[in-house]
Amino acid sequence: MLWLLDYGAGNVASLANSVRSLGYEFKWIQTAEDIKNADRILFPGVGAFGSAMAGLQKRGFVEPLKEYIASGRPYMGICIGMQALFESSVESPDQPGLGVIPASVGRFTADDKKVPCIGWNGVTERRDIGEEGRKAYGLADGEDSYYFVHSFRADATQPGIQDWILTMTQYGDEKYVSSVQKGNVFGTQFHPEKSGRAGLALIKAWLDSTDSAAKDGSKGLLDVSTKPLREQADVDADLVRKGFTKRIVACLDVRANDQGDLVVTKGDQYDVREAEESETTADDRPSGAPEESSETSSSAPVAEPTLPTSTVSADPSEPPPAKRQRQVRNLGKPVDLARRYYDEGADEVAFLNITAFRSTPLHDQPMLDVLRGASETVFVPLTIGGGIRDSVDPDGTKRSALEVAGTYFRCGADKVSIGSDAVFAVEELLAADGKPSGKTSIETISYAYGAQAVVVSFDPKRVYSKSLEDIAEPHRSSAVDLAGPLRSAPDTKLRDDLGPNGERYCWYQCTVSGGREVRDLDVVQLAQGVEKLGAGEILLNSVDKDGSKSGFDCRLVDLVRSSVSIPVVASSGAGKVEDFTEVFKTTGVEAALAAGIFHRKEVPIEDVKKHLVDEAVKIRKV
């Protein structure tokens, strides 16, 4: 029997779903006795090294786990489940690891890259394991990409780790261990359960080989730790050739329509209702909208047309009839669309919950069901936003942002996205002269689950000006020239993007409540503030560009990206495949997001990726 170890943090639901999808059953380890009696153990891990080890110690799992591994029974660790094998980590220097691998875990430097590392990368075999070895570990031809999300890594040059390295990966100028194997132990730094079909193949290979071992007593897992080392020059060449890829994120704005059903919608400059006086025809019916019923199909009898009854009174003293409520734009069902994007090659899927339920998110059962349903069949990272803040239930029960995030993680989310609450948190940070309180949603979630689990969604709005001098001094340093080059790359010429009255300059003012309320805070202040509080990624929208299909605001993306050391996802404005190439090549941004054009298949994800490949932009193959 397969046993899964849950130490109480992170998204273990995704791994459970991937195991079930492969036809395997499992039990959860509840007690130390379960570890002693287990045939094989799979240890998933999302979060911080210290909280993981503390969780194991609190449950009395540390010593039984060491004894289990020493017994020779199969063990597979994922992310923290691999890092826990090491002696220590600089993330929590006072918290010892299991000490199975005589080496330590360090932190990425941010000199030439963004940290955390969030995205897809290849893996390169350190030893000459051949076709037999690749098949044994589900590595296919060795050309697949896998999903990484971490700030800490095991340096591949450490002397104590050489006998353990199965594969290596390069991020920026750093070469690190992406998987380990020796004897009965196998571990991956990447998340196979979030690495699409390539990741599922790797999990299946381990399950199949260890399953046969458990049944007939055979060795099962192929030990390749004694295979000869490959030439370092060949390894280095593969590391560079494979490399870190850009990400395409498909976003689904989910809300209840006027009939109470959860639907995917998309606004134009944040308005999600159909345009005034519009009529939807069969040709422009939104993707996912219901087809005509059998009663109105071409094969059904056609009823005689009837003239509409007038609702306008002939009495001019009576008030005019009320306007018909504009309907919420319906682009399809959330789980179905998420599955479609997964099949089409999306590297991540983001759900932004914009329903009224977000004031009490733990009572939003439909949205939680959407998340659970998506995680059962969508094996790429899932982000959810909406309602991630301290709140009070209708019955007076207080709910912390950490509790809300934990529920989302247990339902299948990999990251949570915080919106307006982050703006208020940074305002408090600035008012406290830059001293964090330790109590904000960003800080509490980041501490428990790691910075990589916390995304902050920005909704900045342009404030135009004829001159720099007209911009208030606190925001002047973050102003951009709308007729000039990028601030970080003066030689990069962009097309002019002047204001409605020819204004040449602007600064980006932060908004809350879905862009409806402005705050006296600029986008650089927000970006640097959330990074200080512990956020791991920024989702950068644009109120002005939303729905415009005029391309991403590259000046905004460059401004924010050059102000922080954490990854940025560009959003708002995409209208054609060339827009993705432009934002990647011009700004170097780590990921780009789109919604409506993907929903309606105006710009298919496959076409975006094909164009990026043609333009020599590294991207995960579909």
C-alpha cells in the first residue's frame, strides 16, 4: 500500500489527485505507527523548510521517518520532501533536516534573476543513465520541462552530494540539484504533480516500479547512482540548451451571474456586463454559452411570429419603464474552461473570484467546488484570488487570511492572489516607517507556506501629466515618459502611447475594489512594499489596458519589474500573438497572462506558443 505523508501545510490535494488519476489508491499517514508499517512513502511538500520540519517533529514523525528510509523501503520526496533529506537549510538554520544526504540547502542569489524561481525548466542527467534509466524514472527522451517553484536549492558543487545527483538544472548562472536518487531514495525539487503529462509520467514510473517491488519482493526501483558520470562539458551544454522558459497564464474571472450560477466572465476596463443595447447572435455567442434548444432548432416547427406588447404607457405623466438589467457576460463554465486551457498548453491557470461571496470566502462552497473539480484533472499550477483577507462570517466567527488561504490550498490551489488587502497593508507599512507588523495576510501566509505561495494582484491606473513637474513629488520618481524608451533600457525604443489629450507623462496610481477606488500610492511603492512583506510574485494588471487588445503596457511592466527582485506576470491588453513576443523580448518579464482572447479563441494558446518558438523565445512545448 502507498502512503502519503501530510505534515499539515501546502497543497497535497494535487498530488493525491494525480495519484488517483494514475489508478493508484493510497492512505494518509496519521501516526508514527503508520510510517513503521508502510510499504512505500510519498512525501509531498509545499512551503517552508522550518515549518515542514517543525510539523514532522510535532507529530513525532522525524525518527520513524529516518528509520523507514534506513530500512531500504521506497521513499519519494517532492520539493520540501526532497529538501528535508538534507542536513540543514539556510531558510531555517536552527531547524535540522533528516540528515540522509550529507549536504545543505542554500538560497538562490538574485544578482541575475528573480527569486523565487517560479516556472518551467528542463532537467539534465548528471550520470550516463541511458534509455533504461530515463524509462525507469519517467524522463522520456529527457527533453521535457517541469514546474519549479522555490527560493532555496541544493548547490550541485557540494562534495557530499555528488553520489546523490540524478539530474541538474540551471537557473540564471546557478547550477543546482533538481532530483536525487540513491538506493531506495528518490526526490525531486520540481513538482511532477504540477508538470502536466511529463510529470504524471514520472510519478507513474515510480509508482509502477515500487508497486512491483512491494508485491513480489524484487528490488523495483532502478539504482543509477553508480552509473558513470557524464562529461561536464556535455552536461553544461544541455543545461543551457534546455533552460528556464517563459510562462503563458490563462486567467478566468469567476462570478455568479444574475441567475446564481458560477460562470467565467470578462470585462472591458473591469465592466463584466454585456454592452448596452447589444444583441448576441449565433456568430458572436460567447464561448461556452448554451446552444439553441431543440424547441428552436431548425428541425423544429417554427411558430408564427408575434408582435411584442408595448410596455410604454400612453400617459406622459407616468415614469418611463425601468431599463432592462445588463446581463453578466457568460464565457463558459470554470472547470470546463480550465481543463480546455490545460489541454491547449497553458502553463498555469488562475481563478479570480469576483463574486459577492468573497466577503465570506469559506462559505463560498460553489467556488471551493470549482477549485476541487479543476485540481482533479488540471495538472498545472492553479492560483486563486478573491477574499484572501481577515474577515467575519455572518454568524460573527472571525476568519484569518491564513485560514482562508489554507482552505484554498487544501482544495487544490498552489498559490493565492491577494488584491486590495495588499494595498492597505503597504499603506500601513509606510505609515510605520517601513516596519512590518507581522500580522498582514502577506506575512502570515508567506511565513507558513513560503513566499512562492503568495501572489499580489495590482490594479494600477494611469494619471496623465503634461510635464514631470506637474506630478506630485512623492510619485515623480515612478513616472514614465510615454514617448520615450524603457527606463531600464534607454536603447529600447517603443511606440508612443500618449494620453487622451497628448500628455507625454504619467504615473501609475494604485486602486482597490476592482479598480473603483484610487489610493495615494504609486505602483512602485506597492511593488517594493509587498516584496518587503514577503510576497513571492506580482500579477500586474492595467485598468487602462484591460480589454483594449492594444498590447501590454510595456512601460508599466518594465517600471515594476526593474523595481523588485521577485517575478512579475504581465496582464491586460493582449490582442494578438505578437503582443506576447513584444512583452517578453522588450521587458524580460517572466510570464504573460490573458483571459478573453483565450476564452473566445480569438488568439489560441497554441498559436501564441508557436509564435514564441518561431521568435526564439523559450517556452514549454505543448
